[in-house]
Amino acid sequence: MNDATVVYPLPRSAAEMSQLLAPQDAGPGGALLPLKYWRQIPSINQGEPTTRTYRNLRLVAVRIDPCFKFRGDCLSQIRFVWQPIDQAAYGSASPYGLEAKDAAVHTFYTLQPDEFRRFVADYQQLRSSMPTVRVDAPLQVHPLLQKQGLGGAFSLGFRQLLLDYCGEQNLWRVTSMSTLVGGDKWEFRGFNVVNGKPVEIVIPRTGNARAQSFFVSLVSDREYRNGRISPAPLGEDNLNLILRDSRAINARDADTLKGLGASVARIENPAIHSPETMDCMSCHSTQVAGTLLFGNVP
């Protein structure tokens, strides 16, 4: 699990932050997220200037995927998750004064099958040179990153591998989750890179929308009201009922709750749904919705 999805720890200082990959870092294939593509993304961090966000954007997780389904094809990909890391806000529990802000960018790099096999072989060689860690551990900060730190041999070796295999040359897709001013509204959008130009993605189940947003009034970490999805997703496997108001869980009969639970399971099953069949908001909210639901289904 932790070698399919590599999660980084939060840096403890500005010096450690420099050990994390930044969007302008480049290898043989060019910069990881060139400025010309970054400028296509609206402000993602509560309206702060995009120049500041780009400066603070850091790689926080990597997904190694031998088969990303796209229009009947199976794409070999390496996917990055980026978040702005900046001074912790007042009241934050961050122990080191830095925090990852509630905003993110995903970049997708497509490799040819033989190239992907070489990457996996190089990664396995890197891992074989390191101390043994449990391979069946639940997803968490990668044990080697946790043990060695961001300046350790595994972190530095993996960093070089990513620069060797990823860059503008094979950048295929960029998506973003923006937190708007106030911190109670989120917006999703993205584009594919086609012949060096960004082409906006039409979000599934929304008609013809190129962006999808969600507003909610938080009561606590487990209660919310006035949820509004725009545009609301259409079709089956629909979680709109839960996303509008957390009280709906307590007000519904068992059969309705079981049906919603089945939708959660289907949305999370890559053999049934993918980003080509599921809208952004439903996909991103499924884990939280499932946690609330499964605690109430008899």
C-alpha cells in the first residue's frame, strides 16, 4: 500500500521544506508544473495571490498507477498531489509552525509501458537498498520517510527518480481543488494537456460543466447544514441527500441508508467508477460520507 501511494511527512522547518519537490523543479523532461500551466488555474488558497501559492506549493503524495482507465485505454501513470505549505494559521495544532493548506493540485504524468516498467524496476532497486519495512501496513506517511526524514537516502533517491521520469514532456492532466475566501466553499476543475495546450475537462454527470463547487455551513467536525453542490450531479450512485445536511442520516429509514452505503462502495470501487464516470464532488466526499453513514446503518 505505502509503495503504491507514497505519502510525505509535513516538513518541520523551512530547511526541510526545501527537500520536498516544488513545481518549478525540473529533470530531463522539463519542469514538473510549468508556470504557463499554473497560470491556467484560479487562486486555490482562499484568494491569496497565485504567485505566493506557487512559491509555497510542495509535493505531498505520489500515486504509482499501472492502469489509469481513460476512454477504454489503460494508461501507465505517476500522479502527484501538491499542496501549499505555509505558516500555520492561528489556533492550528501544527507542532512545527507549518501546515498544508486546505487546497490542492494534482498533476498526471503518462509513461509508455516500457518506460513505466523501467521506473518500477528503478523504484524496486531503490527500495531494496533500504531497511525492510512492512508492506502490508495501512496507508500512512511512508515508513522510510518517517524514519529517515526528508533529507534521508530514500527521500533523496525517490526525488531523483521522479525528476528522471516526470516533467512537462509527459504532463497529461492538471486538476485543482480551490478553497474560496471564508473556507466554507470548495471548487473543482481541471484540464488535459493536448499538444502543449490546456483543454478544459468536462466534469461527468454535470451536463457540460467545466467547474463544480460545494458550499456548506459547518456546525462541528461531524455536523453540517445548507450543503449546496453546483451543478448537482445527476444519475445513480448519488450522495446529494447526505451532502446537503448531515441530519438526513438520522431522519432516513434503514433501506435508504443501506442504498446510500452501497453507492459509497460503488463510487470507491475502481472497477465500477473512475474520474471519467464520476463527478469531482461525489468522488472527493465519498470517504467522509461513508464514515458518517456506516456509523448509522443498522
